[in-house]
Amino acid sequence: MKGMPDTVTGWLDHLESLSPPQTIHLGLERMQALLGRIGWGPKDPPALVIGGTNGKGSTVAFVEAILRAAGYRVGAYFSPHLFRYEERIRINGAEIGDRPLCRAFAATEAERGTLPLTFFEFGTAAALLAFRETSLDCLVLEVGLGGRLDAVNAINPIASAVTSVGIDHVEWLGPDRESIGREKAGIFRTYKPAIVGDPDPPRSLLEEARRVGAALVLRGQDFDWQRDGETGSWSYRNQTRERLGLPEPALPGSFQLDNAATALALIDAIAQDWPVSDEAIRAGLGAARLPGRFEWRETGRIRWCLDVAHNPAAAATLARELRMRKEAGRVHAILGMLRDKDVEGFVRALDPEIDVWHPIGLPGPRGLPSSELAARVRAALPCARIECGDPLEELIVDGERAQSAPVGVVTGSFRTLERMLPLIEERFPSSGGTHPAPRERDCA
């Protein structure tokens, strides 16, 4: 298109000029209008939609990997990304390339005309057009914020899942689990499978699902999982069968079994039209990948735990996982958070497993400066040890002096990992892999 960008960076700058990434305007009218313009409908790949407060990205990764192992061609959509926008769109397991992404952006721009779109709406539409360009069997889409009014919910899915309901995004979703549960349930459809992975879902979520006539599938009632003793394997059951001796999922952390079980319930719910063998399930569980979810790296005398937790429920899960590992060295938390998050609740939940806090600043209008973050941590944890210098230098000194290797937990936001990982790679190249320098972004 004449006068339009010809690089991904150029397109992202263009999108930000139309609507900054931090702009949140919930509602389906704009997205529905755009889907009408592009003629999205029954001839396009059927979609599975996965929402929830925590665990939805991991569940998308499990479903994607299992369906691919079964031989289906799958498009997957994630949000947000860590380093490259291309991470949000995977086509048959591979990140979208620059050229097809630019084509999708250009096609979206041409179709929208003067229709105003938010950054996320534009990107969601571009993902759908990129999927359409490739011959795919099905789509697995992660809901962005909430559910009922999120851009992804403009799609009519063949089945939906809500992984968990916790307190987050209270400005838009409400102050309690009942309010938030009602919003999450907005992705359920009449007569379509509605998987609920939360073992204790809010009453509002169940009431809304029943109001619309969705086919509820509840954890603890219709499906569940359990460990197989000391073997390291696990079992999954639903109302008709049991799968024994399943392998440990590729994504680390015991909490991933919750997400893997939710993924299996979703796979089972569509099995009549989308059959999947036991072999494909085992292969898919071992092939799922998604960075920044309780991810561990070693760099000589320092061990790193990378986790994008950014609300109290996720912090409590992270604390439990750290406690289970029983690390011998001091645990340093490199913390960066957005100002609209529950900083106090987050650090209180994580504090029992942290020896030293290192607040860092994040850019953008939503990012908390290090001084303000440090003050909020101090207010929540008056007795905590808080260091405001270079966190990497502090860890180096600790690693040189301590008998046991210290642990650096990088957490609090996707943007925390985006900022810190390139610095860690530069200072500790033995960690393996490299990451591009982060662009200043402010999108969760």
C-alpha cells in the first residue's frame, strides 16, 4: 500500500500513532464491524478461545502442541509478547515471519478504512488475516483482557475455556472474583463446550454460563488430575475415561498440570470432530513451549528464575513453586511492575520466599519508577531487605561470597523480563540464547 510502512517496526510505530498500546477501550462494536468488512465466517478456520486470569497462555500452548502432534495445522495467538511482536502469532508452530506479518498489517489497514481500532484490536485482526492466508485446520486464541468485551470474543468459537479467575485489571473488570468471573464467562456460547479449569469458580461465572446455555465442563466434577505417586507421571480423568502415566509437561512448574488438564478437557470436548490419539497427547505435552513461565537458567554462580507473574494469585503460585524447589542460596527478586497492579498484594504473597528485593523502573505511563515501586514494597513489607542499586551487581557479589549459588527471580510483568533479559544475556552470556534489545512498550 502506497505510503504505508514496509517493516514490522514501521507498522508498530504506525499502530502506536493510531492508538498507544496502553490504550484500553473495551467493546466489540469496532471488531465486529471489521470482521464484517473482511467477511470472516464459516469458511474460515474454526477457533478455540481460552481466557482466564492466569494460565491462559500456557493452556493455548498445550492445546496448540497437542493438535499439531495429532497432525492438524494450527494457528495460535498469544498476548502480550516478551521481545518481538511476532511471538504473538504462531502458524503451525513457527512464529510468523516479517513479510507475512507486514502483509497482514497492510490488509487490516486497507479494510479498516476510517474505522478506529485500538492497538490490540488492530493486531487481533491482523492475526486473523495472517491465519486466513495460510491453509490451517483450526485456531487457538488467547483472550487479552477479561473476556466479554475483549476483541478476541468477536470470534464465534467452537469451544471455550476459562483457566482461572483471580483479581486483576480491577479498573475494567471489577473489584472481586464475582465481578471478574462474570466478565470471563462472556466467552462461552450457547450449546458449545465451556471448560472451567478453576477448581473453585465464582458463582457468577457458572450462572452466566448456564444463562447462555453453554455446555459446562467443570474441573473436580467432569474432569481432574492427580500425581501418580513417586513416578513423576500424572493421570487425567473425565467422565468417560482415564489417561494414566502421562509425562511431565514441557512447561516447568507443578501448576502447569492445572493448565495441561484444562487443555485436555478442551481437546476431549471437541474430540468427536477433532480426534486426537493418546500418542499425540503425550507428544504434545512434551512439545509445548512458551517463555517466561517459571523458566530456569543457570549462569555459573547464579541461577535465574524467569516468571511473568503480575498479580497476587500468580505471585502465590510462584512462591509455592520456589518453596518446593528448596533453593539453598539467597533468593533475590528483581521486581518491575505497572502502576495499575496490586503491588502490595503481589509482594506480600511472594515475600516468604524472597531474601532481597531489587525494585527496578519500567517505562511508559503505566510503568512504576524504581523509587515509587521501592516505596510501595517498603509500605507493604516494613522489615524486608530492599536494595535499590544495580541488581545484577548485587547478585554477582552474592555469588562470589556465598557458599550456595544465589537465585535471581525476575518477575512482576512481561515488561520486567523484556527489560532485564538482554542485560542478563550481556552480562552472563553463558546463560544460552540471545534476546533482542527491548523496545519501549507498555502493554501488560
